Amino acid sequence: MREWLEADGLGGFASGTASGSRSRRYHALLLAATTPPTGRMVLVNGFDAWVTTDSGTCALSSQKYLPDVRHPDGADRIESFENAPWPTWRFKLEDGTRIVQEITAAHGRPVVAVRFSLEGAPRKATLTVRPFLSCRDYHSLHHENPAFRFDAAVEGERIAFRPYEGVPPVLFLTNGVYRHDPSWYRSFLYETERERGLDFAEDLASPGEVRFDLEKGDGVWLLSSDPEALSARKATRACEELRRDERARREKLPTVLDRAADAYLVRRGNGSTIVAGYPWFTDWGRDTFIALRGLSLATSRFQEAEGILLEWADAVCSGMLPNRFPDHGEAPEFNSVDASLWYVIAVEEFLARAPRIAAATRRKLIDAAQSILEGYFHGTRFRIHADDDGLLAAGEPGVQLTWMDAKVGDWVVTPRIGKPVEIQALWLNALSFGSGFASTWKEIFDKGLRSFEARFWNPAGYLNDVVDPDHVAGTFDASFRPNQIFAVGGLPRAVLRDRKRARAVVDAVEERLWTPLGLRSLAPDDPRYVGRYAGGVLERDSSYHQGTVWPFLAGPFIEAWVRVRGETARAKKDARARFLEPLLADAVSGHVAEIADGDAPHEPRGCPFQAWSVGEALRARHYLSERPKTSRHVAERRPRASAARSRSAGHPEAEGP
């Protein structure tokens, strides 16, 4: 089912389906982030609309109700749907009347504009809109109750509702005529929630109707949760200004992929952050630093990148960055071994790419990276520590620390305790970066690199997924997973230096894991492989990393594939045609889903709009467009001289661990 998204740059958004029928609890016309980017609340879920002409009355909307009823039949009149520059529907009525419906979210304000217009010569047509409200937390569902207040305060073109205490108001600005007519609409059915094994029925309140005479001009309806955002201006003018500003802003973004990327860069406090995905994720540490490299650095949005890195620099605690800032103000969660290492990688690439960086910014970022290295080397939470072999060990029972983090109750599906392969690639890259500021990191790096090359190679022609699993020395987990690709691509330095072995790894990963939407998380010949991500919570979580495809892994795979072919212009051209273009062919308006089925036809699943999926597609596009250069292996990448000079100035990052 094709979905659309209009993000407001604050963490709020409008979203739905091309058919107009809502299939998720998150589909909404006005979903506001009350404490950007969190505190999300669904205020206006959607609306019914119908048009009356001399030929009669026809619906423009469709809803799903229990048990399995679609009503009314407006979806049958959709002649076309387009997503650029914003969601636009064209309806054709039986008498030939054509109606255009457009939805546009403002950037930086919790405002959504809906415009209805006649296409063609003016004719008699009255449009009626009936909005549906819930004013609930975006994860919840709403049910009929006597506490809901239908009262409407009407003042000129402004209409205000305050359904519940402690909930933001719902504000309308419209050039239509409001008629108060309170009613409950019961038993909306959300099909996608039912498929996911979750509660799927909801009751919504409708306080009244707004009518527009389209013969006299466009029908305009603006919605917001902020009284300041909808001033006393006329609705028509306010809508025109919003659409003008948004059109100009979006036209500055060169491609649909860039426009998709813009949705994930949002405000947090006085700084910036990255929303991991829409509709249900907020900002996650691991996702932020992986996605940032494509969303911000590859697109030269250095100001946003700097704001994000500085915002997170203050959160380093015992060498770790939190993996998630929860919605409701609980303590940050530190259950991630790789989020902090991805931060170091992002810092290095920012320092290497950004044209102008203030000395104070540089110092703060390097200090944060140094704190992470020191914390990991000496040891921190969850038995994370540098072992005697120079590699990084991590993990304890009951805790999921790597990106393969599915957990059902107390069951960690893929615990990967010990020394996971991609964690070593991240650790070694971070040490190599750190060695430019403190020579003692170089010694640890050299030891770790030798250990990596000696211990991870599997004679079958690939890299083991974990060595010393469960901290049992001398053992290994030989599961064939995509994590090994990070030893060759996806990071500033390849840590698998033997070129024949690197080529063997890439070839094996392509043969056993590649799909048009990215890499499978487990080889299909493994008895634990699950080819379809479906069912209830238990079924889905237990298959999350057991064969499910992850599009974000296309980025490191594409880079690895080109690297082992010498990073030539021909290799990059072939990789674009062979891997990147098929991936983007399935993208909806530049957005890429979180996951897909491991089995053909590889149906997209999970979160439909995922930041690191889009970010890695952007990073791959940028990489493939760069001029060919020597393959980047470990010894060939060094920090910039301007950063290294700080050692001679007595800067604290020159100190060893």
C-alpha cells in the first residue's frame, strides 16, 4: 500500500495512503511533537469529504470500518496521485467534475494546509469536510468516552477545540463555513496494525463540518496545535504564503532523494538531531550517526551535522552515548556498544569534509571521541572493554548491544556476546582516527589489527560473525551474516587488508545475501533463516535479524564491491546500475523502508520511511559520483594536519589512555 509523508522539521508530521484510507494508528492529518522531536500526539486523524453538484453528491474519501467494510467510496474516484511537491490527489466525478486535493506541511511550524480546488471551468460545487479528532498519544488508540469535549470556539475564520485537559488545542483557520454537529464515528479498522498483531480498532470524535463553495474559489483549511502559528490573517492568504515558501524551499533540494532526506533532520532543543524513522521512531544514537553521514555530510549540510554532533557530545557517559532518548523523559538508555563508535566515525568524517570548523567545535568533538576511546579501553557498562588481543569485547546475558538488537521479553534473539565482527571494524577505525591525536592508540590499533586478521578469517572464504562468543576464548560463531561487509566497506578504512580475502568476502556476500533492496541478515541456507517478516510481535521480532533484508546495508556493500575492484570509474558505473538504481526504483518519493522480506518479491516491511536507509543510499550515490582514487586501506588514511597540529599545543587529546 503506497504511503505518503509530510514532515514539519520538528518531529511532527502528516501521513497516510494514496487511497486516502488510513491503515495505521500513526496515519494522521495533524500529528504534533509537543517537545520536539518527542511528545508526539495525534490531534486530527483525518477527514471525510464529499462534493455536491447539480448531478448529486459524491464522496472523495474512503475509510475502513469493522468488520471489513469500506465506506464511503471516494477512493474509486481517484484519477491520479502524485507526491511532488507534496501529496496531490485528482478526483473525477461521474458528471466530469474534477477536484484537486493537496496537503502541505510547513517546515519549522506545526501547521498543515489542505487545499481543495476545481480543475477546469468554474461550476457549481459545494465541498463538505468532516474532520476526525482523537488528541491522543501517537502510539495509543482512542475510544468513545464522555470526557471528550466537543465545544468549538468560532471567531471569524478561526475555530478552536480543546477536547482534553493537558492536551494541545486543535486550531483551524479556514475560508469555509463551520457548522457544529458533534458525533462519534466508531470502529475504524487499521489493517496494517491487524497484520502486525496489534490492536487495530479506534473510535474518533467529529465536532462538526466545514463547507466550501468551490465555484467561488479554492477551499482552504489550515490546522495547527500552536495558537501563534495561525495568526488572525485570512486563511486564503496564509495558505498561499505557506505553499509559496514550501515550494521555494523544496526546489532548492536537487533530487527526490535529497527531499526525502530533509524529513529526518529535525530540531532538538536549541540544536538538531535525526529522527530514525517515520511514523514511530524518534532519535536513536546508532541510527543518528549512521544516517548523518549520508543525510548531512554527503549532501554538504554541514551546519546540521555540526549541531547534531555537538548536541550529542554532551551526552558521553563512561565512554558511552545513549542509544535512545525516550519520549517520556525517562533516563537515557545505553544498551549499545556501537552507537559511540559510530559517533567517532561521524566526527572524523565531519572534520575531514566540513570546509570551516571553529576551534572550539573541533576541540569539543575530539574530546568526545577521546572520552569514548578511553571509556572503552578501560572498560565500561555491559563488560565492554579492550581485551589483551587489542580487540573489543562486549556483552552480558539479557542485553542486546549490537544493531541486531531484537528482544522478546527476556529473550535476546541474536545476543552476539563476545567480539562481533563489525564492532571490531568500528573499533579499529576509531583507534586509527584516535592515533592521530594520541600515539598510544596506534599501538593498540596495530595489535588489534593483527588479531583481527588472524582470528576472523574462516577457511570457507568469509569472516566469522563473532569470535570468543559468550567470552569463551578460542571459539567462534561462523554464522554467515552481513556484518562482515564492514571489514571491507562502509567505514573510512578497510580492515581486511588481504585483497584476495576481501574479494572473497564481497563475492560471497553478494551471492548469498544480496537482494534488490539490500542485504539479508542471515544466509538462506541457515536453518534459522526466516524468509518473510510477518505475524504478531513474537513472530516479527524473532525474524527481525534472521533473514530479513536491511536496505541500509546496501551502502557499505556497494562501497566494498567497488573497493575490491580498485575503485575505478568502470566499477562505480557498474555498481550504480547493478545495485543502487534497483534499490531506488522501489523507493517511494526518495524514501526507503526499514526492512524487506528475505524471500522474493522482497516486499518492504517495518517502518516505511527510515533515516539510515535513505542516508546510506545518499552516501552511496555520493561515493559513486566521486572521482576514482586509490582504494582506502588502513595505512592510507590519516587525520588532517590541521587537527594533528593540536598535539604540539598541549591539547588534552594528546594524552594516552
